[in-house]
Amino acid sequence: MQQTHPVPPLLGRPVQPPSPWSPGPRTRRAPAYSLGLTWRFSPVFSGCSARTHRRGWGGGAQHEAAKTSPSRVRQGRCRPMGWLVWMGETWMALGASWLVAAALYPDKGVLHRLIVTLLVLPALILTAMQALGIPGLLRPLWLGVLAPGVFAVPGWLAWRRLGRAQALALLRSDVSAPARLVREAWRDREPAALTVPVATAVLLLACVLVWIFKSWTWDPVWYHVPITAYAIQTGSLDWIDTSVPWTQSHPKNVELLAAWNCLFPLDNRLDDSSQLPFALLGAAVTAAWARAMGARPAFAAGAGAAWVLLPPIFLQVWSTHVDVACGALLSATVFFMRERPTARDRWMNLLALGLYAGTKMTGAFHLLMLGPWIAVRTVLELREGPGGRGTAAGQRGALGAPAGEPER
């Protein structure tokens, strides 16, 4: 008989280790180090039992029992509701983030707006998650009610500032950017652009790996995934009673984004997905920097795609290792201070730096290193007075007037 490997009582029932010749990822049992976690709150949106959802935090025996459970059919009818709520609210957050980016940078190109969108998006989601997690109300029902309000306020303010005509014009321009890039790459015969489809294939493969495989890399299984699991189990961001110091003290931004992807459907298929948007952020920052240095659009796109193809990026992007997010956020922080910044650049700089500090402990070091530089540059600009070049540029940016030739 196969021996069972015990796990701590807090983490659930014992699970059995898989055979090394198990047929495939969807049919294998949970490994010996699996957390075996079960969600203890009421499945408000999906209507599924926490112990019988597919690929949940229950053990292999629970998964086998779920296949023959009398309530299996009933769960199959209800579970898509959780996914629909998650997709709907995520699209709401994405739309609000793009509107904020368009309102802040109507005079810039698509890369600036993409970078700002990918910074504002996690900030909005984390605002809702932390607003409920601090008082211990992190439940699907309350999150589903609060999050749309958090997304609607900045989206509505940005829409009022832009106006319908300008918002639609910018949307058409941004949506058509990939087609323009293909035409320009073909016209210029730019070989660097060939890295773009390769990087796209790598990201699609990463999405497949996230969907199919359980968390298996060392640090995620050790403390990144448990942070997500504890937040969902307890519905709180309170102190975690565990002997693992990293689970207790590690910043939680990326893990809370993973919790957002798991909370509504009550399924942990996407518990490793929270770094995928940061891969796009790093690529966009690299491409925008290349454009600022004078590179043509096709070459800049190839440079951004090459960032995704770096081994430290594509080997970690489909896990909850937070280093991809750290690299992207740090590069975005410096990007917005690369030249004389306007008020909007400083806000985006501080937003990126704050997200980084809440992602990994090393963010505190870079905060102490970059903080004085940011403060000194701000003071020097303010001392220039109303007629100073920095203030004038900030006023032009605030009014949405062109401040120079934008990158495409």
C-alpha cells in the first residue's frame, strides 16, 4: 500500500504522493508538498463546494471523490458564474485603467498609455482587495460589490476629462497599433521584429502552463502560494500564524493579485497567473525606452519582445516568483524619471515605486536609493517658479496639449 504523507492540521487532509509514471498533469494526484488547502467561506458566486472544485486546494482523494459526487451536476451548472464575474470585473478594471492612462497621456503614444494602464490596473485591484482584507471582509460577495465602485470612480473622472470623441479616437489608435506595427516592420524589413511573434508564443505557452499545472517551483510552493491561500481562507490580511517567516513578512501585492484571479471562481487554476501582465509591462517599458532613444517602431517592438525572452523572465513568468514584477516595476520607476518629469510623470513614478515596494522586500532598498533623487528633482523644479520649464511642461501635460512628438 502507498503511504500517506501527513501535512500540518491547518493545511488540510493528508495527500498521497504521485507516481513518477503518472499519466498527465490533469489526472495526477496532488504531490506530497501540496498545501491541501480548502476554502472555508461560502461559495457565493459559483455555488460550488470548496472541496470538490476541479484542481482546487484539496487533496487527490477529495478530487477523486468529487468526480462521483451526487452534487457534481449541480456544481457544473453553477461554477461558470464565478468565472463570468471574475472576467467581467477584470475587464471593468482594465477599461478604467486605460481611461486613466488616456486622460493622463493623450499627447503621447500607445506605449505610454500601455505602461500606465499596466500600472493603474494592479493598483485598482489591490485597492479593493486591501480595503476588504484589512477589516477581514475579503469575501466574493463583498469584493464583487466594492470593486466596481473602486473602478468606476477613476474611470468616470477620466471619461469626463477626455470626452467621448477624444476617448474613441485614442481607443481606435491604440487598438490599431499592432496592425501598424506589422506594416512598418514589413516595410522596413526589420529583422528585430521577428522576436515579437516568438515572445507572443512564449507568453501563450506560459498561459497554458498556468492553466494546466499546479504550482511546483520551490519558492511559490514554500511561501508565495500559501500567502494567497491564507488570504482566501481567512478572508483577511491579518497576521498569519505560521512558522514560515517569509509567509508572515513577505509583501503581498503579487499574491493578492493571484487571490483576485482565484476568489470569484473558487478555483486555483490561475494562482500562478499574476505575473503575466508584468511581462507585458517590462516589454512596453523597454520598447518605450528604445523609442525615446530614437529607435524605429519595429526595432523598439523587437527590443521589448527580447526582454520577455530573457531566461530570468520566461522561466519565472508562469509562477508566483515575484522577480518578473520587480524588474518591470523598477524599470517603469526609472523610465518616468529619465528626463525632466512633469507632474503626471512623478505620479506614475511614485505609483510604480509603491507597487514595487509592496511586491518584494528589496523594494525598500530601491525606495531608499531613489527617494532622495526623486525628492531633489522635485524641489529643483518647484524652485524654478511659474515660468520654469518644468512647470510649463507640467501645465501643458495637465491640459492635454502636445509637449513634443509622441512615440507610436
